[in-house]
Amino acid sequence: MKNILCYGDSNTWGYDYTTYDPALGSGRRMAFDERWPGRVQLALGSEYRIIEDALNARTNLQDDPYFPHRHGLHSLEVALDAQAPLDLVIIQMGVNELKHMFNLTAGMIAFGAEKLVAAAQQSYYGYPVPKVLFIAPAPVRKDIADMIFGFSYGPLAYEKSMQLGALYREIAQQYGCGFLDCAALDFEINSLDGLHYSKQDHAKLAEAVTQKIREMLG
């Protein structure tokens, strides 16, 4: 059996914007067979085990005072230890760094994501180093600043998000990782919050990830 860790934020967790409740300020989670890690599990079958480790508002390296315990590097190191041995680690991170309170350039966001890739390429308990599939998140909507979470993201988020694909590709090449760019998958990205994937988007990503896993793990 191949063990695969899917590590990410709300777009790996399966945040369902269609269930957004203004009173709660949040939405609920898509079903297992709707979010992309679950779809990948169903497509690959019992010879593969998908391990989901995803968290809303998770960041690469930043401590968010409004959403504590979301430091991505710290959590990843725990997950890698806890879930060893792993054959593949899939990382899709970086959207939450677009929040204007962090004041990060696209290059700094990518550098933080690079730290996750480097951490994943370590051996635990003498097991082989897992392979890594590095996924560049889809760009947010151009008018995200005018949407329900616009107060967090501000007017520069779109431009920064558009730069992440090329930066992540360079990191994947440098570290010998598999790579996918969600920008190439033609996601619709909803018009309520401008950053979360639809169920159709999850289906597109699941298909691309499934194909990539088969290429990487044979």
C-alpha cells in the first residue's frame, strides 16, 4: 500500500462556500467524496491510502493572531513524524499568506512554501525519503477585496497570487518535486469570497492529482 499525505489549508480541507453562514462567519466542509483528497482516494482504490491533514487559515510560517495554532511548518513536521512511513507528500499552501496584515511579497510567500518542501524531504525512522508533489494554488479573484473576506485580503492579493505559479514551479524544479499549477486547470473560483474552490474545481484538481500520483508512484 502507498501512503500519501495531503497537506494544506481550507482548499484541501474542503471548505464549502455555498454553506457560508454570516452569523458564524464561516462555511462547512464538503463531503469526503466531494473534496479533492477524497476523490483521489476513490479514484486510486485500496492500494493507496490518502491521509488528510488540512486546516482552515493554515499558513506556511506566519503566526496568525486571529487563527492560532495554524503555523504550517510546525504542523507539517508533526504530521511527517506521526504518519511515517510516507511514499508521497502533497503540499498545497500559500493563499492565506496573501492577507495584507502579513505584508508579504509573492517571493516571500513562495520562500515560506519552499521551507515546507524541504521539511518533507526528510527521512523518519530510517524510512526512505518521501516524494513530494508541490501544488501552486489557484489565483484568487481579481475583485477579492470587495468580497466577504476582502477586509483580510485587500487590493494586492490578486496580483501576488498570479505570481505564485511560476515561483512554485521553480521551487519544484530545484527540489526535484512533482508539480501542478491550479491556474492551468481553469477553476471558476466563487464570487462570494473569491478564494475557495467549487465542487467542480475539486473534481478537476482530483483528476490532475490522481494522474500525477500514478506517474510518480507507478
